[in-house]
Amino acid sequence: MEKMEHMDPQRCDRIWQRVSPELDPYPEVRAACREPSREPGAGDIPERTGAAAVPAAPEIPAAPAESGCCLAGRAMGSIRLIQDFIEDELADRRAYLAYAACAPNVAARRLLRQLAGEEGSHARRLMGVYYLVTGCCYQPRLQGGRVERLPWREVLRTRYHAETCGGLRYAQAAEVTEDVCLREIWEELSAAEYRHARQLLSLLEQMVLA
């Protein structure tokens, strides 16, 4: 008889089923035959060791607990300043329109009307800012009366100082506000006011040399 390790278990089963079905010969061999083979790569996969750690995702800071990140909670402290700037821009617009009517030449009249239009644009922009911050429309104070009559050169002198002071006020407001968008608007308006001052100085130079 062949040695047990060289016997075919299935063939052995068939023989014993014919000879004596009630017997269970060589139970350890039959148990070994019933145990499933474990091939390399099958079954449990050992945990990898020495694998590179996955870097953690960077933590994203949460947005401020406000209704918005710009022109919202941080800008509420500038509401009175926004109102004042609106009224200043509207007053400058009225002054330029009045002085343009008595300008000595076409070039001066054209420049003052241009400045009046830009000051009105500034006021409308600020009223838009006011609405974004408060959710309400700003109602400008109606100011009547006539603009002070001045000699033409004195008109340019007073308007020059008004523009430079306006540019400084916008610049100072930009330095103290915590609202990023409002700071950008203040800086743009400051630059516009200083540009107006340079245009008035150029016109004054022409008048002085005339």
C-alpha cells in the first residue's frame, strides 16, 4: 500500500464508501483535505508597516459670524462717516455746477462740469455702500441756497483745499476701518479727490500765467 502522504484523499473516500460507509478512516487526512488552501495574497492582508503617513488637510478658518465678509458687521461703525461723505460729495457737486455757470472760458467750464459729475458718481457709490451695510436707502439732506460768489481765482483756491482735505479724510478713514472692501473704496475715493486737486491746480496755473 502507498504511504499515507502519497494517497489521494478523494480516491480513498470513494473506496471506503463502497467497503464500509459507516467508518471514517484517517480523520486527520480528511480534515486536512477539507481545509481551504491559503495562497499568497489571499485571506487576511497584513497591515503595511513603514507606509508614508497621509498629510492632514490644512485647517480652513471659519468665516466671521456676520451676514457677510465685506460691508457688513465691521462696517457698521462707519455709518455716520459714510453719511457725512455722501453729504460732502453732494455739496461739492452743487458747488461745481454753480461755479461752472460763471467760469471765464470753455475749458474751465468743461472741467468744473466734469468734476461735478464725478462728485455725483462718488455720492451714488457711497449710497450703494450705505445700503449694503444697513439694508436701507439713504435719504440725502436737501440743502438749498446759493453758493458763495467768489472771484474766479479764489474759487479755484477754495476748491483745491476742499479736494485735498477730502482726500486726506478718505485716507484716514481707510487706515482705521477693519472692513477690507470699505478700505479699498476709501482709498479709491482718496485718490480721486487728490486727482481733482491736481486738475484744479493745473487750471489755476493757466489763469495765473494768463
